[in-house]
Amino acid sequence: MRARLRLTAAVAALACLAGCASVPSGGRVTSGRPAERAEPIAEPYVRVVPVSPRPGWAPDKIVKGFLIASSAFNDDYKVARQYLTSSADAAWRPGPRPQVIVLDGEPIISAPREAGGEMLVEVTATRLGHIGSDGQYTAQPGGAYTATFALQSNSAGQWRISRMPAELRDGLLLSQSDVDRVFRVLNLYFFDPDGKVLVPNAVFLPLVNRQRLARQLVAALLAGPTTWLKPAVRSYFPSGTRLQDVDISDGVATVSLSAEAYRGDHERMSAQLTWTLQRLPEVRRVRLQIDGDAIEPGGVGPIQAPEDWEEYNSDTSEGGTEETVYLRGPDGRPHQLHDNDVTTPANTSGRDRLHRPALSPHDGRSRIAGLNADGDTVLSGDLLGGTPIRPVMWAEHSDGRFTPPSWDLRGWLWSVESFSGGSSLWLRQRDRQPVRIRQWELSGHRVVAFRVARDGVRVAAIVKIGDSRQLRLGRIVRDAKGVISVGGFLPISPELVDVTDLAWGDSTSLAVLGRTKPTETQVTPYWVPVNGGDILPVGTASQGEAESITAAPGSRIVIGARINGEDNICRQSSLRDWRFDQWKCAPLGSDPTYWS
């Protein structure tokens, strides 16, 4: 979508003042799957050449011209400021990383009307979302938005904007196509609270000068995570660290920091830098300098690459190969799925009957959890036959039912109990009694699915809201006393009107089963970037009545489906052609899982 809109936005901006009656518009804030890999970093920046106000323009045309000119970020919005009175100019401070109200659809600019010696012009549209000054995008689909501009006549008899809405005094009003043209979505990398794994933080950065994008990225990294993610992660750059320079030569970015950086953890600082800069095609490796001195963190040498810090990558798969798929066999026991569509029983006792099994990434994936047949009990034990599988969580409410359990990297087990009045989030730390999380933001809603990301910081949930099941992204926060809160849930992918199951595909994307139209009778598998980018359907041909989905980094999506009354496992033959490869199904069982 971005490529299609890029040139048309520039042409529309130049032509609009000649006769069109609205601000350029578009669809959604978009990127591809996985989200940041599809960002057109190498594409040239298409700059709008804004037009100065012309003598005799009516108030509505002045507002229209201002909105177009404000989408040009160069020279501190020099042309856009020509549409303002001196007092309005002094009050308008969007800055280099402005807040942005993102509009969807075709905005309507009203005819001017007089009020109290001023002319008022209204801009109405559908509000799509909001970009904060920290680069955090928040979807706000479907809401009507109205902005009222006041205009006064200057000494030359020309109309100028004297007053704008309060929410625009430090920000902009842009269409989605303007956002596509001006912004790039890139990941900054921070650490989980234990410093064991990198956590991506997607931010929208204005691309004012492509040659300075690397410097922009590092400056944003030093500024810290977005307000949304900040309570859940940590940065290893000491407070007060300043960026002195970023110089790129022969694929090596030399990042020069101030002396304050000496106090930091140089290895983890390098990991944050190399992973943050890896998306730029001109950067393959990083050299870290502090106060002019070359740093050799972790004995790696003076130049580092992302693979030097692979130990911090939550998407690493064992041996670099596809993960092993487990499933619930026809006998109700966990089975292992092999490439030739043969399954073999896992080494558990004959009593073990688990629904929606989940394998722990901890302890060599030897621990397993699942639900009983009624869904009101979570069971867990040793997949390899050590600790017997036994109940570890029990529903508190008579109508309580648990979501399929989810493990994190610490080996902690999570599940949400939903009941008629809402939901409770339960956590069982290793070999301890389960506890109910007191600070649980979704307590007033039923939750259909809940999955902890492999970084142990972010969570994805399917929340029952009215008659639909909606996708939400949240965060896990641990305070200094160890008190855990789970909240900050943001809507993602509003075009999915109903979602039935989900799994983390990698650190930036979810695999989900959902519908884009209420009239669709069956759910479809999709890749969903967690930054709100374009969703993409996965595979072709029918996979029956899909009921569950699982995914893992570098591995094929696997679906559990009902076909002709039988439980089937469906997967594709190729990971490389995941968008168009056909689904192949076999009656092997249900509830497939990698580890989750």
C-alpha cells in the first residue's frame, strides 16, 4: 500500500490547491509482514513541495493549504507557518517529532462562517489513530473527528489562521497517505527487566532526511522506550548519555557517545545499537566509541554485528531449524508430529489427557501444560515422564473456564479464567502455588485467548467486547517490590472484526484466526504485525473449520481444524512461500503447539 500511495500523495499535494476540495486521504497506517522488514527504507523520500498562500484565497482554502503544507517537515514547517498569524505561529510548536492525529477517509472542509469577528472553518473526518511525540502509534478506529480553525484578516486583507484546536498546538493533522510518505516504522531495542532478552519497540519516525536516519534512530534509542513500553523494559545506556555522531563507512556505523556512557553495560549497549540499526541497508556492523575511545564489549572486538549478540534474541530457534510440533493425538495424549505426517506419542503416562497443550521453552521444553476436558482446570507436569501431570490451577467461579495456558521464558505459567462477570489472570511461578494477579486491566471482560511473548514482556489477548472478539496488545510490568501488573492494552488490526485464536509468530508478528467481515462463515489464518501494520492472509485452499493455530520463529504455521467431522492438522509444505502455498491437512489429531 505504501508504494502505491507514495507518488500519488506528492502529486495530489501539488495539484490540490488548484481545485480539489479536501486534504489527501488514504486507508490505514500500514507496513508489511513481518512489520519492519517491509518498510521501504531504501526507497527515496518523496517530498511534498508546499505552496505559499496566494492573495485572495478564501478562509477554507487557507485551511486546506495549511494542512497540505504542514505535511512537509523540512525547514521547521517554513511554508506552513506562512498560513498563520504571528501569534498563532508563536504558539504552534510541532517540533521534529510531532504528535500526529491520523485521519482515515476523505476529510470534509466546511464553508467558512462568521463568529465574533472571526471566520471559522471546520475540518471533519474519521479519526484513525494517534502518533505520540515518542513515536508510539495507537489505533483509534471509527471515531468522528472535527477540528475548528479560526481565521482573521491581516493588514493586507488576507486571511490567516489565528487559532487552531488545542490538540494541534504541538502536533499535526495528517492523512494516512501523508503518514505513509513521511514516516517509517522501525524498531528500537530494549531489554527485559532481567537483561536477558531484547524487546522490540516499534516507533514511527519522520523521514526528513534519509542520510540522517541512522542518527535519528540512535537518538531515539538514547531517548528511551515509548511511554507505553517504558514501565516494562530497561535500557542500559546511563542517564545523561549524549549522542555525538554517527558516521557510516563501508557498512560500519561508528556511534560516538559522550563520557557518561562509560558507566553503562557496554555489551548490552552494543546489543541495543546493533539490533536497532540492523534494518538500515547501509549498516551491517557497528563500532562503539565513548568519549573518543573505541570500546570492545564482551571480548567480541571493536566492530560488532547483531549475530554477536544472538544470545539476547528471543526469536532464536534451536539449531536454526524449524521447531518441533506437538499435538493432541486421537487418544488424547501429547504426540510429536514429524515431516512425513507421522505422529509418535510423547513420553508421558497413559493417563495424560490434555486439551490445548503448551510446552515450556524453559528446561529443554520438557514441561507441558494443558486443560482438562471441561476447561476449568489447568494441568501441568513433565513431558518426559518425570513429574506427573497434575492439576495446578482451578477455576474460582462455577462457570469459570481457562484460556489455553501460556509459558514465558522464566518457566512461569499463565492462564486467564473467564466467567460471566469478567476474568481473572492467574500466574504460577515455578513449583509455587498459583496466584491471581491483582492488577489486571481486563478484569471486566471475558478473555478468549492470552499469550505471553517470548520476551516475557508483552502479551497478546483476544477480548470479548460486545458481540465481537478483538485483538489487544498489552505489557507485563514488575515494580521494584516484584508486584506484577498486566495492562496497557492497545487495539491492533481493527480490520479484523472477529478473532478466535492467536499465537506469537515472532517478536514482531502474531498468527491469528479471524474474520475481516461479519458475513464470513469461516475464520482465516493471518499474519498480524503488532505495530498495527497490514494483515496478510496465509496460504490458499480450504483448511476446513479452523479451531486453533500455532506458530514459532522460522517455522511454519500449523492449524488444528475440523474436516468432515474429523480432527485434522493442517500445514504448508514450504515456509518460503507461506502466503500462497496450499494447506495440506491430515486426520492426525487436534490442538497443535510449538511452545507457548
